[in-house]
Amino acid sequence: MWDQQFEEILRPHLPFLPADEKLDPDTGLRDFGLDSLGMVELLATLESVYDVRFRDDALTLDTFATPGLLWSALSAVREPVA
């Protein structure tokens, strides 16, 4: 599961998700209001806060489909390259 900071960054981009509703790994982000501008803003914030750079192949609608998929993509770029 993700860290608290990830959820704190993600929630403001989901205007239709009630504050008291649990954010599950399979929650549809677009269903709760994440739009294309929100994706760009979210991407920039995640890269800045976690000091990472997403690879081009991770910049797809599928990556931003659910918190679980987005966290997986973020985790992949946070891992040091051997």
C-alpha cells in the first residue's frame, strides 16, 4: 500500500471523492474527477515531492486509472537502477 503523503497529494485531484470515503487501490480516479489537466498537475507534484522522473512509457491513461496502478508506477521510478 502507499504512504500517507501519496494519498494527501492525490485526494485534492479527486473532487467527487467524499473526504470520508476510503481510497482503495482499485478506485477509478477518472470516476472521481481526475481529468487530463489534473493528471498533468498530479504528475508534476509527484515528480517534485518524490524527486523522481516518470519514464515516457509510464505516461499513459492506464497509469492514472487507479491509485494502485499509479502507486506501482511511482514505486518503479523510485527504485534505484542496478
